[in-house]
Amino acid sequence: NASLAERSQRIKMAAEMGLVRSSRGRHWSRALGRRLLQREGITGCGCKNAALSTSSNVFEDLGVREIEDEAAEIGTRVRALQRLVPGGEELGLERLFEETADYIEALQGQVSAMRAMSCLLDGLEREKRMMGK
Amino acid sequence: MEPRGSSGVGSGNSGTYTPEIAESLRFEEEIQSLIDPSFDASSAAGGSFTALLGLPANQAVELLHHPGPGEPPASAATDTLRLPFGCSSTFVERAARFSVFATDDSPASSSGGGLSPGLKAEPPDSDSPPTLPAPAGKPRRPSKRKECEKSKAKAVAKKSKSAEENTSAAKPAAEENTSGDKLPYVHVRARRGQATDSHSLAERARREKINARMKLLQELVPGCSKITGTALVLDEIINHVQSLQRQVEFLSMKLAAVNPRIDFSGLDHILSAECGPLAVASGCGGGASDPAMWASDTAASTGGIRRMPAPPQIWHLDVVHPQQSSTVWENNGVAHPHFLLSPATSLVGYDPASSVPLNSNRLKTEL
């Protein structure tokens, strides 16, 4: 029986693959798919690298210090968003916003499905245990 | 019919009395006179306020008869223009000279900085009108055409610039516009005091598109519509995306924890094959399965997790209530307390959406 971390990693990859499959044709979907296939060789057995970058602060990576200029402020945020949305780094502002909107919707659907699934399984577990006793 | 009623279009004009407005004012007088035979055209006050109303009314009339976006203006204006109030030939002629181009996405045309730049009336075949109105219209037309040329300069790339004096340039441009449905041009009216060269017009159209997209994003992200300031809005959007990604990660951890037997060990199959075969719970190797069964499950809400086989104890609820489950997957944001069971049974409780992220923080620190 594999460890919790490994299994959760694999479940996460499967979830992301589901994201990709259900939103085919979208730029972010293709980029995410590519990223997953890349990492598959590396993380097939459970590495720490996640396809979805979840660093706590996207701005830190950009090396941001003081931002006074308004245009610079917006610029750094746009760059941060580009890193968050798969494939965003190649996109211009207008396309980036389009892709972000679609990506947000897909993520919300994914989260909702996973939440429902975990509740279902959770309840079933409890039910089984109660039946067993 | 009240042509002076508010139309919501072009109400952001400044008080300038451009030749365009003067002509539309006369247009409006004609409308008025057609409606009310006793209407005295000379008594219609030509104040700037009326001038303001004249323009939107004109466009409103056009909009009333041609509500479809991207409709070929030339044919529509000349062939199908049907007015409920009388049919004066000069009136029709003048109405035919105005048409409405819509942008490719409707939010852009209604939102964006000022309202007037969104739509611009434009004469499609101003060059070869068979019946000219009174000669008084002529001196006004060259100036109007120049203005139209300027605004179309953005649409028709660079070549209209050189052909600005050449009035026939407008005709091929119009034909180009009407024949190709693929490229709806954005016609932007230059605001007072703003540059009207093709570069700044293009820049402004681009800006408005971007603002429209950002507005859509604001509506998607909860609580973002109240925020003013681009930087803060972008902050919120970034936070939202990050929180969603973290939720996916947390939930996959939770799913792994809730049932120790769940595992996707056949990930190679999932990731590489065209129709991902099922990964199996209970830790068996992933094998080829029936893709046709899952081919229909393409709603975003199902996700990859759903591709698990059906050991009886897990899925019997699905079989019993197949209808319910499908609607549940589709209702993303709705709390479903009676998830898959009858309301009486409370075994499968559904955590309200807010409590899960709280748990996630606690869980993460524990681990």
C-alpha cells in the first residue's frame, strides 16, 4: 500500500488530467497537458514536484521589492498571473484574461466535484464502519 | 413611438456641435415631422441639449431596426429598413447612410470608458447614392466623410490613410466590411481632444477590449466587483486562482486519506492514452476499459476522479439515484445537503463550502 503522499500526488495528477480532458482545446488546457506529460516520467512514483505550482507567494519568485509606479504594480501582478495560469507566459494581456476566466471556471468545477466525491466516500466509510459494528 | 427616449447609446457626448450632430439633429426633426404632421420643424430648438439627444435618437432608431450585431450594414440599411412612421424617400436615404457596427463581443460595446466610442454610425455607401438629398447636404458631407475616414483608418489598416482624399476608398472598405463576416471592425469615435490617428485608435480599441475582459473576470471572482483599481482587482484574481489550486491539492490529499484503498497506479495509461482507461481503486494495475462509457462524461465538473470503476459498495448509490447524481455534478456552486440519498438520511453530510478551507489549514499544519 503506497504512502499517503504518493497517493495524494497521483490523485492530484489524475484530477489535473481530468481538468485537461474536460476543457480540451483551451490554451491553458493544452499547456497543462504538456506539463503533466513532462512530469509524468519524473513523478510517476511520487516526487514532490506538483504540476500546479502552489508556492505561497507568487510575487516572491519575481523578486519584487518596492513598487511605487502604478504601471509597474500592474506589471508585476500580470506576470504573477501568467505564472499561475498554465501557458499564460506566452499570452498577451487580452488573451491572458480570457484564459484566466476559463481556467477559473474549470478549477471551480473540479473543486466542486472533488469535494462532493470526498464527502460521498467519507460518508460511505462511516456507513461501512457502522454497519460492520 | 418616442425617438427621444433614452437609448443608452452615445449619451456621453460632450457639448460640441459637430457637423455630424447638426445633420442628425435635422434627421431627428424629420422623424418628428413624420410622426406628428403638425410638428413645426422650425420651432424645434437647436440647443446643445437637443443636439445631444439627436445623436442617440438617430442611432436608437437604427438600433431598433437592426438589433443584430455584425449585420451587414449596406444590405440591411437599404433593403430591409422598414419604418413604422411614413416612408419619406429622403428619410430613407439618410437612414440608409447610417449603420451600426457591433464589436465581436457585446460586453465590449456596452462597457469600456465612454459610451459613445462603442458604436459609431457610418455611411456604407455614401459615395454612390443614386438619389441625393437637397444640395444643402453636400457641403456637410465631405467633412463628415473625413471624420468617418479617420475612424475607419483603424479598421482598414494603413491604406485608407493615403486614400483619405479619395472618397472611393470608403466604398471598397464598406464592401470589405460587409462581405467578410470574420472580421467585425471596431469603430471608435474620437473623443474631443484626443488623437485620431490610426495608432491611438487601435490602441484605444485594444484597451477597451482588455477592460471588457477584466470586467468578466471581476464577475467571476466573488467580491471583486466592488473593488476599484486595476492592481487590487488583479490581486484578488490572483488570490482566487491560488486558493482554487490549493483546494485541489488539499482535496486530493483528503481523498487519499479518506479511503486507503484508492490509488491511481496506472497513471501512465491515464496520461498518455487518448481515452484514459480507468485507474482502479483497490490498487490493481490500470487496465484498458470501456472508453465509450466515459466518453459522454465531459462536463468539467466530473474531473478525473470520476474515472474509477464501480466496486459495488461505492457506487450503488449512483445506480439507485442516477438522475440526482448527474444534476449534482452540474450544480457547481450550490450546496446540496441531500446529496445522493433521500433527505431523511443524513449519513452523507455535505460540508458547507466555507468549512472545508478551514479544515484544510488545520490538516496541513498537522501533517
